[in-house]
Amino acid sequence: MAMLIRSGFRRLAALAFLLVQGNPAWALTDLVPSYGGCAQTQYTQTVSVGPADDYQSAVDSLQPGQRLQLQAGTYGNGLRIYNRNGDLNNCIAIEGPPDHSAIFVGLPINGIRNVVQIRNSSFVVLRNLRIDGSGTTDLDALKSDANIAGGHPFAWSHHLTVENLWIHDFDFDQQQVGISTKGPAWNWVVRHNRIERVGTGMYFGNSNGAEHFVNGLIEFNLVTDSVGYNAQIKHQFSGSRPSGTGFESLPNPGRTVIRHNVFSKGPNSSSGGNARPNLLLGSPPLSGPGSEDDFVVAQNFFYRNPTGFEALVQGEGHLIIYGNLLYNDQGPALAVQPQNGEVRRVRLFHNTVVSSEGGIFVSSSVNPGFSQLVRGNAVFADGTPISGGSQMDNIVGTQAAAAQTLNDPLGGLPLDLYPQSGALTGPPPDVSVLAGYPDAERDFNDQPRDLAIRGGYGGSGSNPGWVLTLNFKQLVGDGIHADGFE
């Protein structure tokens, strides 16, 4: 309790300092408490174990309000989180040291199918682990799976927080995944994880359209050098949303928020028929429970997809995409098109796009009962800058023309896609359709947006925010939550 009190005083002191200095106060809407349900937990008992101990037995005995601290060292027999259920704000925590010195290694004969496996667990926090896949050929790093050790048709996981993990070198095969769900999963919080050199960074749901990932929060992650997707959330078929005992807390409708992440693909990307977008978002059910679920994709940095023809972002269903920076000098940027479902409600507002191919593409094959609005974007593309949708108040040009309006858009990393002084201005677009979406009035830097300025930034001149690199995004000038954390 004393630690919580000190934290509160530090928060107030930092906020007061910012106000005295005339800097904008922190404005990022904190979604973690409502999504994860663990933010107010006060742990009543902490147990510490090391690699030589029977740490799995310690995990198996965890109860609500208890925390297991894993000491530094190498853990070679994986981690199973089965049937561990905390309560709202009385959660279970499993954590290593903040420097990732608790290392779980993927061994081909470690007795379980994946390094970290989860089943029928809820209100659990997993943080500060390193998961090393060097030398593995078919293991995933972390998976919640309804088929672990035989079929479990009613297996689920919900209110899981996966935070500050370092996952690397699961890239022998494109099917190896950093973080995955293969059973009903909802209210997952996936934040501030470094995932690099993997087959697929995150893969939520299943190709059968029945193992739903619903109402997740994916924020402040760094996903680079994946062979396939940086992240994918699978489509969901009508009539497949589970209900009844065990699923009482499954939201309907759900909203998955993907914000303040850095997604990048590199030279190890698959090509040809195995090429994939950086981010792929599948349709919700076309009718019944879940049919109003939407995706919010906001204030992310998407950098490069070297496949030449796959976009940085591809999606269908209900897509609310605003305040992002999309840079692809080796292919297209954003494609809204049906894959397994329909294109429905689409809001593409205030994004900055620099692309060697097409900029923003909205398919003409849409559900006519919904609108597809493209407003306030700054798109510089050597293909068609914007194709399809209801377009208004956008600025377009070639990739070369970006150099006339953005500070440094063509020189390689670090990039500066901030508008030059006085650039990218016009009449403010009507943004009333964005009311209620998190921080829609803020720009990429989480600063108040000047609606007269097109693109992901809401200002012009010298960029006061984070420099665009392949590292964790930080909210510069925010002395309390500079990278989204206290």
C-alpha cells in the first residue's frame, strides 16, 4: 500500500511540474483497467522461485491476489498456466525481473507443445519474461489453445495481461508465432512487448472462423522482422460466438484497440504466395452476436513491407483507422477489401501515407448498408494515392512530392513525416463520426489535433514528438507515461 501511495504522489508531482512548465498534460486515455481488469490489484502474497525449483508446482497453486516472482536464470521446461483464475482487480501475477533475465527457452523435447501455454485461465498478468526460440523448428512462444493435451471444446482465456515480454528467434518457419490464441479469448491486454525475428508476430483467432478473439487492447508493442504477419486477427463466422457457462463476461459488441505500436517487416519476409501484410484484420460475424464488433487502429507507425505487393495494413469489417503513419517504399500502404467477410463501416481519418505503390485503397465490393469515409488524410504515393470510398478533405501527391511538404520523408530511418511549417492545411473535415473513439481528437504524438492539418500529425514545423525509428514508441514530453507506462 505504501508503494501505491508513493506512486500517487509521484504522479501528482510530475503532473504539477508539467503544468508549471507550460507543457501539455498527459492525455492518453488509460484503457488497461477496463480491458484487463487487474490494474487495481494489491498483491497479498509474493513467492519467489528459481530455475532449479519446482516452479511449475508454484504456478499450479497460485490463487487470486498472489504473485509469483521468477528469479533470473534459464528455464528449460516451459510454463503452463492451466485453470488459474483470479478475480476482477484481485488478479494472479507471474513475473520475472524487469531486465528480462528470467529466460524461457524453446526446447524441442520440453514435454509441452509451446514454451508458454495457457488454458482456462483468467485475470492473470504475465510480465517481464524473455522467451528465446533459438534452435526451435515448430514451437510457438506463447499460446492459449483449446487443443492442448487433447481437445477442450469449451476452453477459453480472458482478462489476460501480457506485458513487457521479449520474444525472439521463432523464425524457422512462418507458422511459428510469438503470441497466439487458438481458443475463445477476450479482454486480452498485450502491451509493451518486443517481438522480433519470428514467423508471425501475433496471431489471434483461427482460420476456421470459430475461435474468436474479442475486445482486446494491443498497445505500445514493437514487432519487427517477422517472416509473415506482424499481427493478424482472424475473421469470425456467424453463429460461432460461444455463450453460456464460462462465457458470461464475453462482451457484445466488442472493440479491439490497436494503438501506439511499431510494426515493420524486413528482408526475411516471405515472398510470392507466402507474402503477407504487416497487419491483417478479419471480419466480425456478419449477423448475430459480434456483428457490431469493430477495430480501432490509431497512432501506430507502420514501416515497410518489402514484398512489393502486400500492403502494410489490410482489413475488412468495421474499421476505424486514424492518426497513423504508414511508410512503404517497397509496396502499397492500406487496403480495405473483403477476404472472408464484408467491408462494412469504415472510417479512415487523418493518416499520413508515403508509398511507392498505391496509398489508400477501398474496394468497391462493400456492404451498401454502411459508409466508407476517407477524410483528412495526407497521401503521397507513386500509384493511385486514394482509390474508392467517400473521399473529402484529403491532400494527395506523388512520393517525391512528399519532400515538398514533409520535413524528411525520403531519407531512410530515422524519418520525419511531420509537416513543414504551414503545410497540409485546408478546411477542417467533419469528424463527428469519430465521437466516442479513444483519443480520436489527438494526433500521432498524442497532442491536441488542429483539424485544419491533414495527416497523422496535428501540427506543423519542428516535430515536438517521438523520432520515427524501429524502437518502442514514446510519448515525448509526457513525464509520467513517456512510453505508455508509469
